Amino acid sequence: MIPTLPAEDLTLACLQLNVGGEAKRNWQSFEALVRQGAAGGADLILTPECSNFIGQDRAATWAEAVSEDQDLHLRGARALAAELGVWILLGSLVIKDPGAERLANRQFLIAPSGDITSRYDKIHLFDVRLPDGETYAESRSYAPGQTRRVTALGADSAASWTLGHAICFDLRFPQLFCALARDGANLLVVPSAFTVTTGQAHWHVLLRARAIETGSYLCAPAQAGAHNAVRRSYGHSLIIDPWGEILAEASADTSGVIMAQAKRSRVDDCRARIPTLALSQQSTYI
């Protein structure tokens, strides 16, 4: 039987990472921060997008990627979850599925037993050209996911925690988060590797908006700092409550752990104050 999370008080830990292009070199820091979160009493430890590595270009990324059964971070996180007795949300790993023409940007939820209880592939891929000429074409290398996903973390999902899965660029699609909340999610996750340009402009306001719109806790573990000569991430990992209050925030450039307490009753209270989810279901335009 897979252990459930506490029904009311939940201790959250978000890891902020600065990974390079080689998964093996990134593992030591990853493991140390997971252990730090567990030592702080975390029930659920969350890691950023691309927790295993960030390649400098398409060729380097493809060369470094491996399958699920070969991935060091997935294997290691499962062992850590079982050893430490914690839930671990691997924000995403770069995964090469056998026979696939494109990679997967895949999220894994791991129970304290070490079992993988849920997988989610990033739906909205980062294909943009920024005003300064910075260009990203994630769909060249990655296949998009097709299905939104929620995972109940207790026997009675109506009275416990239900996680709504998302990754980075998904953040810009509010209809996804409203759908996750209507599916039962009260704890939303947005592991990310936001660029500095877009992070400075939109990171805080979009994350707070998604929490407020859905009356949900939101965890956004992030990559931070320079990964290589051409890629730098914004940092500022956040934990936000259902009223939009920032409970914890990391710095811009350094790796580390932020922690906060979540209360299940806070979700019910905020949703009762402003029942946007209930009212939106009555709207004719949806």
C-alpha cells in the first residue's frame, strides 16, 4: 500500500538547481538538496524542469538523453524516496523513449515506497521568438504531451491533497489550470527553467494569478543561473498559497531549498470567499 500525505498540514520543499550538460555531474548536488529537504521535515520534495541536465544545443541534448530505465536521476530519486520516506516530484527529466523520433519532457511523482505513481509529459512546448532575438523551438526536439493529469495523494481525494501536473510553458495557459482544479487539484506544480527575459517580465505575476484563479497552493521549483554559454535561467523558486501570498522564495542565481507549510483548510477557505471555480462552471462561454 502506497503511503498517503497528511490530510491537513503538509510540509513542502522546492529545490532550486543549476544543472549543466552532464547528468552525472549534476547528481551530487541534486542528492544533497533532496536530503536537505527531507532533513527539514518535508513531506513532499519538488525539483525543477530538466532536473537531470540542460544541454547546450539540440545535438548535445539528444546525445546525453537516455531512457527511463537508464536515467540516473530517476533511479536515484526512487531510491532516495524509499530511504528517506518522502514523496518526490521530479519536475521533469529529459527522456529518450526507445524508438521515438523526439524526446520527452516528462514529470514523475514518486511515492515513499519508491514506486512511480504518475507521469506527465509537458503539453505546451516553448516555441517563441523574444524581442531581443532570443529564439526557442522546443518542438524540434520534444514531443508534446496529450493529456492533462491530476493525482490524488490520499484515499479520500475530496478531503486530502490532489496534485495538478504542469511544466514551465504550461503556465501561460490558464484554461489548463482551471481544468486541473475542476478535476480536483488543490496543489498545483509548475517546475520550470524560465528564461531571465521572460522571468523578469512574467514569472511572479503569472504564478500568483494561477494560484488565485484556482484557489490552490502552487509550487514552482526552478532552475537558476548560467547552465552554459548560451542558456541562463531566472531562478526565484516560489511557494504560493491559495490567496496569492508568497510563502517562500529563492534567490535569482543560487541552488538551494525553500520550504513552507500548506494547510488543506486554507484551500476551502479561499475558494469559499471567492468561488470562481464554481461560478465558471455555470458560464455559457466555457
